[in-house]
Amino acid sequence: MSTTPDLAARAAATSGSDMWHTTPIPGELRRISLADGPHGLRKQPEDSDHLGIGTSLPATCFPPAVGLGASWNPELVHQVGAALGAEASSLGVDVLLGPGMNIKRSPLCGRNFEYVSEDPHVTARIAAALVTGIQSTGVGACVKHFAVNNQETDRMRVSADVDERTLREIYLAAFEQVIRETNPSMVMCSYNRINGVYASQHPWLLTELLRGEWGFEGPVVSDWGAVADRVAALAAGLDLEMPPSGTDDRIVSAVRNGDLPESVVDTAVGRLKHLQDRVSSDSSRNVDHAGHDALARAVARECAVLLKNENDVLPLDPTSSLAVIGEFARTPRFQGGGSSHVVPTTVHAAVDVLDGSCSGPVTFAPGFRLDGQPDAALVEEAVQVAANHDIAVLFLGLPDAAESEGYDREDIELPEVQRDLLIQVRGVCDRVVVVLSNGGVVSVSDWEDNASAVLEGWLLGQAGGAALADLLTGVVSPSGRLTETIPLRLADHPSYLSFPGEHGHSLYGEGLYVGYRYFDTVQRPVAYPFGHGLTYTSFSYSDLELTTENDTTWTVSCTVTNTGGRAAAEVPQLYVGVQESHPTRPSHELRGFAKVFLEPGESTRVQFPLTGRDLSTWDRTHQRWSLAAGTYTVTVGASSRDPRLSTTLVTAGDRFVAPLGAHSTISEWRAHPIGGPVLAEQMRFMRGADGISEEMVQMAGGMPLSALCSFNMGVTTEMLDQLVAGVEEQRQQAIARGEITG
Ligand code: BGC
């Protein structure tokens, strides 16, 4: 016969037993093992820490999210998830702490390498693929950091001050989609505050929205050390504090004092039971490390983005002599610092693979030191090598210390020694290719003229060096696309003036206008737009078709053809905007994409589903998604600035008619389909109404109707009450007849 475990045991279960395990309740709840991280397992031995300072067991290091996002290939990312899950399972890990899904608000965020994009749609699709991949192995996924954790500066206290529409449409949208579509096992709350309230003790975020609206049934775990007030956190919907702060007795006292309903503790334990029923590991499972390394290489090949390629300098002519310059060709920079840091099973250096695959001579020169100190001898050697070869391939990028969890960057420039090296190499060699390794965006503006081609390699995981070599030599064609805009200057960025905030507040004043939503709406020039990426062939788009399935479901389709001479992949992107811009919204927003591999001359038909929600905005006043009637532009393009095919979609909208009240303004009454005619009729009887000109009505438009009672026009509050009640009755009748929604 089972008995309810005592309160102390249940309270203890709402915090961990150590850095990486939950606290069991004998006979009720087993010990669940958690480990980082999003792109490779970081299973630590005893005496562990959570910031990646201590070591961990070797595991395959796949490309971090910055790379996975740029692949625009959810199917492949699903395979990465399954491989991560298999490695976790074999080491007894029940829940993997990832994916990270925060939006890249500013290029300066030190943790951008762990996030997918400045856009919620591509973030959601990539994160969903990771979740379903991980969970296909029985291991749970834990989406993080919920929510609005877009900077590292002051991350454990800062308040992200954001309006609700921006929250819903930008910062929460990907979480909503992934939670609704994939049902991840766990959610990790973030460190920061949101509009003044810690995410870890935010009742609206953790309970009303996450559970109430989105239907999430699993537990919420704190980010490591994110709980400020244990009792407030539990009451708000935070089920598991990690690591334990040793404050379980506060929960017990709060229940005994009547400050915390005991049912809250039971609910949290219930959610942990729900978790244990869903997740499992299997340490007898064999892991194919060689296979995972091959997968890491295949994935990395899809993540690099070819930014420019003048005179088709790429792919490299295999018979040319090659100067391979830059320490990163020998010592790859392939991941970022902090809790996601993985000890890889092996590391591939680009220079080794280039050496093996080119028939012409290949000579390496490091060119610069990784610590950023100038070294004239290294520069001189590199310039000499470049002078004696046909093509110079420079591997440049950000050193490890430039970006990590825990701090933000101060600029987006490449180190000066590397920029100087490039200029000197260009002085002696006509054909220069730059390959970049960086987790956050780097500016290309003041040096890219010195390079015929630029291949943005982001951080590509342990096999990144080999993948870059494969792309340079044309073993495969590049197929990555930008998931974030590369601005001309940092100062052009919409968050420039308010990032990272001050006095404990970061004001998200740019609102919805994050990344390309800003650059494209105000038509500001950029270095490379969102969605951009070249390859070794060309594609044409044709035969756009929009099919209406029902009032809120459409299908957009078009044909994509490989019109060049090489096999490659294209990423057609679906953008939606409005013709009449009310309410104010970005000129266009990504609502779909596909990745299609095509042989030369091959065509395929691509389909994008489109729903009412894709066209909707968040109506804060009525707390609902609003689909306005009107004409929408539907564009399929090769980037946010490269539209190829366009059409329009006309919809009657959701026919929502809001209730009116005495506090509604005169303009709102006049625009209202039911209230407008009723008010016009009433005004005929008002004292002095004959003398009211249209200008006067317009001038009074912003006043609540109730203000009329004060203007000696014979309007009483009783009359207004009657008016409101009459209109509401008509509205309810129209709803009942199905003519409108309310
Ligand atoms: C990070 C999380 C990570 C946790 C455990 C925190 O510092 O923000 O992403 O999962 O540590 O290592």
C-alpha cells in the first residue's frame, strides 16, 4: 500500500540532489540525470561545475546552434538530435539540457553561438528538429532559456523590459511553436527578469502562458542558480531548482505557515513523475562514434555560408598551388566557451584535408598568434608563402576568448592583426579567399574588398575543418544561408543604443524590429541580408501558386530549378507582409522555408503551408491573436532582399468585432461596424449636434464617449449605459448568427 511521502521528502524533490541529478523519493520518484548541452554531450565526472571549467567525457561535438541554424535543414538537424540522444543515453543521461532558443537581439550577445537566429520561425524549426531527434532515443530535451535571455551582461539580474506584442511575436514565438509541436520533456527558465519579475518566479510566464495557454505538462527547471526566492518560484510554477541551494526547509515552513498551498508542492512532484515516465537512458547502448563524426562533417558542410565568390574563385582549381594561411586552419576554432563546451572525440584540421585533396602544392603558414599579440615574423612568413602560390586561403576569425557564455562582446570586428595580415597578403597575391570562424557576426565591411571570396564558417564542431576543406575544393557545394543579418556597422543595428542597458534594465525599445525586420522595413543598407548565401550553381524560381484550403489555411507552391552546372541545394524562403500597414508591422516576415537538393537541370515543386496565425498580430487590448481583413503580400525569395516570385492573398480576416464601452473612444465607436451606425443615429438627437462639423468630430475622436456627458450636450450616463448595452446585444446576436466573432 503506498502512502504519501512526507512533506520534507516532497519539498526535497523540488531541488536537485547534486549538480546534475534530481532528488529521488523512495518508491515514488527515481533519480533523474541531467547534462549539457545543445551540440554535444558534456557529461562531467564527480566534482563537476556547470560553466565548462571542469572537464567532461569525450563526446561528438556537432556544430553549435549558430551553425545548425545556418544549415536551414531540419531533417539533418533531427539526425544530430538523435545522435546527441544516443550519446546521452549511453552515458546514463536522461535529459539533455538543450536546445537553446533565444533570439539574437544584438550581434554582441556573447552566447549568440548557442542560438539559432534573429528570427523566430527558423529558430523554431531548427529547435523542433533537435527536440524530436533527441526524444526519438528516449532521452528528454529541455528547451532553454525561457525567456528573453538575450544578453550575458548582468544576466542574473537584468530586467528585459519588453512590450507584450513583441514578447509574443518575437521572443516567445519559437518557444510556443516548439512546445506545442514537439512537447519537449522539460523547460529551463532563464536567469534574467522580464519586466521586473525574475523568469524563475514569473507566474504569468511559467503558469498562465506556458501551462494555461500552451498546455505544457512537464516540469520547469531553473537555469543553474537562477532561483532568487525559492517559495515564490515554486508558487509561480518552477518545479525543480538546480543545483540545490539547500533551502528545502523554506518550502516546508511556507506550507506549515499557510504561505504556500501544499498542493503546489504536489503539483511539482507530479510534473517530475510525468518526466520520469517519459525519459530513460540505456547505458548498454553502443555509440557509433565514427558514424557520428561522419555525421558531424556532413552537417558542418551544410552550415557554412558562401558570402561572396567573385570570378568564381571557388571551388578551388585542384591543380593550383595553395597558400593556406591562418592558425585556424591548423588549430580550428569550432565551439564557444561556457556550459556548452564539449571535449570532442577528434578534431579535423582544414589544412590536413586540403593537403590530402589538392594535386597542386599546399603550403601552410600560421600568420598570427591566437592570443592576438602581433608577431611580425609570422606575418612575414605568411606573405612570402602567399607570394609564391597561385591562391591564398586565409583562415581568420575570433579567438576563443572573444566570445563565451558569461559576457558580451564590445564590437564585431575581426582582430586587427588578422585584418592587417589580409591586407599584406592581398598585396602579393591576386586570388585571396577568406574563411571565417566566429560564433557571433563579424563585420566584413572594411576588409572584404581584399578578398575575392568569403566563406563564413561560423563554429562548425569537431569536423568543421574537414567540412570547410570539402566546400573549398568543391567536393560539395555550399548550402548554408544567413540566419542573421550582417550589418555594415554595429551602429546600424536596431538594438545599438539600448544594448545591454543600464541600471539593471535593458529596454527593448526597437520592439518587433529585430534584425531584418528592422533593416528591411527602413531599407537600411546591410553588408549581407538575412537568408543570403551563394553556391556553385544558379537557381530559377517559377510558377508561383497560392491555393486556398479554407478561411485560414493556404498553400503556397513554386518550382525551383537548378540552372547551373553543379549539384547544389537552394533554400527558397517564404515571406509575408501587408499592403495596408495597420497595425504597424515589419515590411515582411519569414513564415516558411525548404531546403532542396537539385542536380544540374533538375526541378522540384516546393510547398509552404500558411495559416491564419502566420498573418496575425498580437492584439494586446483584447489579449488575442488578430487576423485583420486585408491584402497580404506573399513572396518567395532567395533572401529577405532577393524576392523572386510574389502574389497577394486577400482575406476577410477573423471577423472579430470587439465589444464597445463608454470608455471606448469616439473614433473607435465610429469605426465599429455595429456601434458606428448606432452612434451616428444617436448623435442626431443630441443637443447642438446639428452644429457639429466633421473637423470637430475628428478632433474629439480620441475622447472616450463618456466625456460627452460633461459637454452639456444632453447626454447622461444612463443614456450611455443604454447605448452600450444595446450595441452589445446586437453584437452578441451577430456572433450567434455566425456573422462575426467576438
Ligand atoms: C547555462 C545553461 C546550462 C546550465 C548548466 C548555465 O550557466 O546558462 O545553459 O544548461 O548552466 O550547465
